[in-house]
Amino acid sequence: MSDTKPAIVNTQQEQFWNDVAGPLWVAAEDQTERQTAPFGEAALARAAPAPGEAVLDVGCGCGATTAALAVAAGVAGRVVGVDLSAPMLARAAQRVADQPGVAQVEFRRVDAQVADLGPDAFDLVFSRFGVMFFADPVAGFGNLRRALAPGGRLVFVCWQTPTANPWMAVVNRGAAEIYGLEAPPHDAPGPFSLADRSRLERILKAAGFVEVEVAPHELVLHLGAGQPVGDWVHERLMMGPARTMYLEESPDRQREVRDLLSVRVDPFRIDAADLTAGLELPAAAWIVEARAR
Ligand SMILES: C[S@@+](CC[C@H](N)C(=O)[O-])C[C@H]1O[C@@H](n2cnc3c(N)ncnc32)[C@H](O)[C@@H]1O
């Protein structure tokens, strides 16, 4: 029997982020940035990457934070972005090539739960919403801890519960009711797998981190401006768990579903008289910092 670790263990996530979500995220980059950038900026401020540091960006996706980390680390620093998704990494590489002042960046298509990333290779491990998808989170965070030099810091941002995130949950829950989808277990890999604060702290401690600090970061996202509410609902459906079922519907039924869900979004409209004024939707994340022993 071989004792070589498999290159990718999160194969369902690999399939999802390569074949389904990756191409959507690349195509809808402006939209996803509006949703995640305010949280990423807060996490970057907390991480305070310094010139000369070696930084790992986990689940770097289309590379927005990798580029920001590289600017901060400067020519004397080094940034590695890792992700499962080939289309998102291709976009990330293009972004870095197009952006002046970004040096010393490398992208690797690996599974961060098991990839050989170290040992002791980084001063900072950072992630914007890229660490909630490990099938074995203790193993995943343990692998990230081994990649850090002793005393190195882990800083990431992850979502709080669906209830605290109406910007995602209003459409997802409504669609789940329409299509009879059951909610996944709260600890299943996915956007909300680290929402339970005490579980999150337990995972990080079991993975060998110390000085674990979890701080709420809550704000109101202004989304969907300049488009009819139904179009915004459509975008959310395309990113959500009911995507396949919605896509299989006739155009008339799709319109009906969008209308049903638009009613749920009504309370969040900025201006009841103007369908394109946009929505104000609460969003809540945890900003997490910890140190490697
Ligand atoms: C919600 S997206 C966030 C992307 C990016 N950090 C951002 O904020 O735009 C999650 C990212 O994590 C990546 N990912 C999920 N599981 C992973 C794993 N085990 N190893 C590496 N990347 C992973 C996905 O491919 C995806 O790009």
C-alpha cells in the first residue's frame, strides 16, 4: 500500500468549483466582489501583511486578495495563491499579469487540506471565504498550521449563520421551499460550515492554533442597484443550491419562481416605488485570527 497522500481529497468541491461555480464566479466577478470585498478589506486590515512577508492565500479564487497581499508584501515578499478551481486560477493569473506593482506571486491548483505547503514556509496564512469547504476541517487547518512558521498568523473571514445573512438566505430558503430541498447539515462543507463560533474555535484549537480570536463583522450590503429585482433574484438563484432545478424549468415557470421570490425580497428594497433602486441586505461574517504554536 502506498503512503503517498492523494493530491485532492475534496473531490466533490473540486468538481463543483471547476465545472459549476468557477465559471459562474469568473463571469460574475463584479457581482461577487460587491458581496465579499467589504469583508475582505476588514480581514486584510486585521492581517496587516508587511513588506517582505511570505503569505499564503487559501481558496484565492479569482485572485483579488492575492493581488492585494502581493502589493503589501512588496518585491521583498512572496505570495502563493492556492485553489481547486482551474478557471478561477486562470482569471487570478490574468489579473496579476495585468496589474502593475504586483510581484512575486505564484498560483498552485491544489487541495489546501492535504497539499504540501510547507513546512514553516509562511509568515501569514490568509483567506477570504476560502476555508469553509474542507471535508475534514481539523486536518485542513492542521495542514495550514504546518505551513506557517512558529508564531505565524492565520487570518480569515468566513460567514456567520444563514439567518444572519439574508442577502444569501432569503432567496436560497425561498427556493428550497419551492423545490423541496432540505437544508444541509450545519457542519457540511459549504459557506456556513464555520458559522457556529464555538465549533470554529474548537476546530482551530484541535488543529494546533493558539490565541484564537473570533470577531463579528456585520454590515448592510447594497446590492442589485440599476437592475429589476427579478434580475437580482435570478443571479442569486444561479449561484444557489436550487440552480439545476430552476434551470430545468420552462421560461414561464422560471419567471413565476422569480416573481414569488421577489416578493420575499420586497422588505429589503431601498425604494418601494423604484424597482431598480436596489436592496439593502444584512450580511454577517467572522473575522478570525490565530497563531501557529
Ligand atoms: C467562496 S470562494 C472564495 C474565493 C475568493 N477567496 C474570493 O473571496 O473571491 C471559495 C474558494 O475556495 C476554493 N476552495 C474550496 N475548497 C478548497 C480546497 N480544499 N483547497 C483549495 N481551494 C479550495 C474554491 O475553489 C473557491 O475558489
